[in-house]
Amino acid sequence: MTLHAIPVRTVPAVVVNGLRRSYGERIVVDKLDLRIERGEFVALLGESGCGKTTLLRALAGLDPIQGGRIDAPRRPAVVFQEHRLLPWENLWRNVSLGLAGDNPRERAAAALAEVGLGDRLDDWPRNLSGGQAQRVALARALVQEPELLLLDEPFAALDALTRLRMHDLVKELVARHRPGVLLVTHDVDEAIALADRILVMRDGIIAFEHSATTRGGATATRARLLLELGVTAGTAQVV
């Protein structure tokens, strides 16, 4: 008799079914479904007020939901647009904030080394540039070894060159740690550069989906995404 190994099904980073969230009579998220696999990088685009951040906050457990279900293995890690470092704590203590288990300094040191700040353990947030502060915020998220990483426009306040460097760093770290990632962004080019899958949110639902495996170059992808976002030819920026 020949024995065949039974493949182990990968547990997804998060599964959302029928999610609903409203503010008064205004429905912001309306019976939304979403699944993100471990190691998958998903970018979420949409006009301001369409529900992107509401969805992210619900996934993070920061906002209550009023219908549907969110299934995730454990609490995700979040990186916000503002680094949210504690100014009265040095860098390694900021990174180890809330970290369970032994050897918090050593684990924080390893995380800071991954983001290129391994020699700044005892430095203070006030001495960091904007890009460096966001690196620390990223280290603080990844030291938890999250299965789901939520990024809420974390590069929006950075200059163009620093953003590009952060893109490379994030891609490298995600490939190494393999969390599922949801990036909320207004930047179409950023979504194309980083994501395996790009979603466009409209009227409280996922209205369009683009996979990186779809045929066509970046120019065609960008044009289609802008069209889905309601941006006509000649418009310079998504708002």
C-alpha cells in the first residue's frame, strides 16, 4: 500500500464575511467580503470617505462592527500614518511595547536591525527623521510576528525618495516574515509597486479587483485603476 501525504491547508491571515458598519443612518461598509492569505500583499484604494480606514480599523479591532464576521488567527499589527512612538521611551522600549515573552531587549534589537537601526537602541524618537520613525513603527509591528499586518497610509507623509526606500524595505520584510498585508493608500503607483492584489472600494463594498498576475503592463493597470476611481484623463492626482 502506498501512503500519500495529505497537504496541510494554509490558514488565511483574515477572512471577512458580510461585514457591515454604519454611522447613524450612513452605511460605510455594506456586507463586505474579503480574504487575505498568509504572505499575500493586498492594497486597498478608494476615494476619501469610501470606508477604507473604517474597514482597516474594524480588522484591527479598534472599531465595532454591526453585522457580519471577521475571522483571524490572532490580533493583527498596525502601522499608522503617524509613527505614534512614545517620546519618553527609547527606541528599543518603543519596539518592545506590549511584547510578551522573554528577552524583550534582544528581540527589539533584532527587529531594529532588520530596519537598519540596529545601532540606535538607546536613542530617542526626537532624534529621528520621519522615515526613521516609520522604520521603528514597522519594527514594532513585525517584532510581534503578526499573521496580519495592517498599513494605514504609513508612507504618505514621507518625501518621494524616502517613500521608495520604504517600499523596498517593506517588500523585503514581508517576504521574510510572510504576514498577510492590507495596505490602505491613495497612491495608485504605490499600490502597483507593492501589491499582489489591488482592490478598489466604492459604496461600502469591494467594487473592483486586480491581480498582479493579470496580463498587461503597469501603464495599462494604472489607467484601469484610475478609471475605477473615477479619475478622468488629465487629472493629476487621486484625492
